[in-house]
Amino acid sequence: MSVACFGSPPSTGSLPLSTTGSIETVSRLRCIACGATPESASQDFRCAACGDLLEFVFPGWAPDAPDPATLKSRWLDRRTSREPLDQSGVWRFRELLPHIPAEHAITLREGNTPLYHLPRCARATGVENLHAKHQGMNPTASFKDTGMTFAASSARHGRFQWVACASTGNTSASMAAYAARGNMHSLVLIPDGQISWGKLSQSLDYGALTCQLRTDFDGCVRILNELVRQKPVYLLNSVNPYRIEGQKTAAIELMEQLAWEPPDHIIVPGGNLGNSSAIGKALIEMRELNLISRLPKMSIIQARGANPFYRCVREFGGKKLEPMIADTMATAIRIGNRASWKKALRVLQATGGEVEEVSEAEIAIAKAEIGADGIGCEPASAVTLAGLKKLRRSGFVKAGESVVLILTGHLLKDPDFTIKFHRGDLFSGMPESSVAAQAKNLQRAPVVLDADLGAVIAALDAVGERVEK
Ligand code: F0G
């Protein structure tokens, strides 16, 4: 790629992240570790003083908190508006976000995702009041759109021509779509052979320059961090604090859907930990603003083969995070180093949540159970139900409590996994083959038949007999 393809950022080496707000919202950047409050961020979004992550804070709320009742009714009114920004489930809550001028906003009407009761999963877990907030119902079919609408808009506000991310597939799909809508070019770095075709095909169609690097996700992140130091490319991974701000709105929308009555538990999958940081940040801010009267416990679930945060909490008491070589079939969360672990840890501690790890078999079974409720999700999302089962067994979640699972991606993101599961191919040769029996009840392999009525009726009767037993 020649240098001529890149636009110049307005100022050398730093982003135009104005920290002066609009009439509605005044925000500042602050380092989560040393507390420095820079006027702008460098291109890797790290604190210039200590190298840790930045976050947005809202000093204006301290003396002059917006009135909760006014906010709630304003947000509700916007649901009937014809304005594109009001129709977005992210920009509708803009009073709780840093200011970006409306003319730079790129929206695909993201957010507005459904909250479903899960009756079968409720029976399986013994938690009657069990719901799923399905973030896979976003425009590019994952939760990434809520953060991407906001961060891509900040790139456009900064007059960047190129945006980039390293990804396990969903961030890249989302970024490519928003870049295309905002007339920007996008560069995707993905681990070769480790992301699902569904996700890869999205970034191709949305016109991204897609580079499949012969490394893992963590290797892609390393290259990207180097790249943004050399080229005027706007980084759209979740270290970008605008991503976190946009993703906060899932929790705000959830509370609105629950008539501002928080559930006892929210359960989130843990990858790079941006999503859990964002949801937790929103919960804490909503509590500070008296939009909700108490904090739900927010728990984070990881795949056992990619569990550095679980180990950080359980083995090292939250003192350090030891990176690992990650391995899980839930490719979205196949991440060995976790950018936002300190933010996530803070949320875990503030809300009194738990951390859990689940096996490959537990993920696959939970995914099929969510599917059997007519909802469906991708493997990384199913860690939430698998984790809930463990949290029930440990007594952390009680039968009478209310629980919301955050489903992060759509079932169709990874059809290979689903087909292998139903054909019984997923666990072949794996040490966990003992769970194959448990999976059998859920498996619905396709039946190949001659084009013959009798054969179809025989197949129908065979299933009928099984159902009646
Ligand atoms: N679920 C899905 C479907 C994901 O795609 C991801 C992350 C996560 C959960 C974990 O979220 O990183 O905020 O803790 N996917 C990233 C990507 C890494 O590149 O698409 P997290």
C-alpha cells in the first residue's frame, strides 16, 4: 500500500480528540492507571506517561448530574422520531456519551436489540427469570456495531481516510461496514485460518483491505500497534475509548427494557474484555446518575483454552495477567492477551461479579440449548449459558434470582461449528468425548434421502417415536 493512499491526520502524532464537550456532555480522557488527563490521545490510545489505557470520564456530572427522569423520557421519545440518530440504539443515549458532532455520525441504526426470555434454558438451569439480550441482532450481526458506530464516527470527525483493526472476525466485519458507510478505507488484520468464513466474507463485501496474517490474533495486534505508529491510520480495536463508550449503550438499553429495574446478574463472554468493561462502566455510571437504584453483579466467562483473565482473578488475585497461547473452537474469543483486563477487573470488583471458565463441550452444548429456544448464537456467546450453569452449581446464582445473558454474535456467523456439532464431528478425537452422549439429545443432523414420499414419512415417524418416548 503506497503512502499516497493515506490521508494525513490534522495534527502530527496525536488525534483530534477534543475533550471539550457539547452543551449536553462534557468529557475528558483519563489514564486508568496513573490518572493523567491528556487533552488528546496518541494513535495507539495509550497514556503517554505510563502506557496504560485511557477512558472517558464526565466531570460535568459531579455538580450537575442530568435529571434521571428527564433523561428517561427523552430517550423514550426518541424511539418514535424519524431522525437517523434518534433511531440508533446508540446515539439515542448520547447524553451519556462524549460529544461527536452529528454531521460526522455514521449510523446503521445499530442497537435496538431484543431481550428474549429463554424458557428451555431457564428449565435447564433452574433460573426461571432468565433472559438474553441478543447483540447478534445488530446490523453486522454482532455487538461490535454499538462501539463501532461511535468510534468510526470519531475517525471521520478526525478526518482520517484509513481505519484499521486486528480481529477474530467480528470487529473487522463491523469496522469494514462502518468505514464503507463513512467513505473511509479500512484495513483488516486477521489470523490466517482462524476466523469463520461468515465473518471473513463480510469484510470482503464491505470493501476492506483484508490481510490474513500467518500468526494468531495477538500477533495481529502487535503488528497493528506498530503500524499505527508509522502511518496515519485510525486504530479501531477496543483500546480505543470511543469503542467502549458506544458499547456502554447495550447496558443502558437493557435497563430501559427492564423498566430500569436491574437484574440480579448480567453474564458476559470475556475476550479482549472491552465488552465487559463497557457494560460495567455503563452500570456504574447509571448508578452514579441514579438511573438505577442498585448494581447487578456482572460476571465474565472465558473458554478454558483462552482463560488468562480467569487465571488472573483466581490464581493471581487480580495482581497480574499472564498471556498464553490461546486455543478454543469459539474463535471469536481465541485471545491469549487481554487488552482491557484492568478495566474489566475494576468492574468485577465494583459489581461483586464472578469469573468462570468453561470447556469446549460445555460451550457446544450450551450453544445448542440456546438454539433450541429458537434464539441461536455463535459459540463465543454460548459461554454465558455454560458459565451460568457453573455459577448455579457453585451457589453464586440462586434459583429465585434474575439473570441476563449477553449474546454477542449471531448463529449464522459460524455455521461450520454448528454443522459439525449436529453431525457429531465436533468432539471426535477430543478428550471430552464422554460428553458426546449429553450432546446427542440436542443433535439434529440433516437426513439425506431419495426423493421419495415414503422415505420422508419414515423419517418423520422415526422422529415422532423419539419425541413420544
Ligand atoms: N463474543 C464475540 C462474538 C466476539 O466477537 C468477541 C470479540 C467477544 C465475545 C469478546 O468480546 O473482546 O470485548 O471481550 N471479538 C473480537 C473481534 C476480539 O475481533 O471480533 P471482548
